[in-house]
Amino acid sequence: GMIHDGESRFSINGKPIHHFLGTSTFSEYTVVHSGQVAKINPEAPLDKVCIVSCGLSTGLGATLNVAKPKKGQSVAVFGLGAVGLAAAEGARIAGASRIIGVDLNSKRFEEAKKFGV
């Protein structure tokens, strides 16, 4: 349900549909809290923006705004999916001297190298 009142904003035949994080990607129209909205530049290619989603801001923000690594420090990133790769990119931007990637899926390491891991 929604953050403030716990109510669902979706229904079918009068029955509420429970959704994830107060929104749904399969809705043509919806009502959301302003904190759940991000303005997208009209010139941005939507087929690329939808892939970025919240993974980029979550990983990058966690590194730059929470972990705040100093230039020259080592950083370990656990999980090399979208969020982990964005965290690695944040570490690279911050100037980490070594970015250590940890993931059970060995296929992710080649892509992670492009992000400085």
C-alpha cells in the first residue's frame, strides 16, 4: 500500500490489488506519492532510461553519499548486478585505488571489469 495511508491504489472488479512499493509498472495511469516520482528529461531515450531505473541511483548514491570512500582507499562491492555495478562506478568516481567485486555468479566479472572492479 501507499506509505501514508496503507491503501492500495489499484483494483480489479472492485477488489484491491496489492502492489510493490506503492506503485506498479504495468499501469497505464496511477496515483503515487511525490517521493516516488522522478522527472525524466524528455530527450532521454526511454528504452535506456527504463533499464537504469533505481539501480543506478541506489548503488551510486550508496557509495558516494553513504560509504563516502576517500581517494586511494579500497572498496568491496558485494553483488555485481545493476546496483553493485553502480556502486563500483561510484567507487571509481570517488577515486578508489582498488575495487573488489564479490559475486556468486562468475559470469558477472567480465562486465564488472568495465566498471573498475
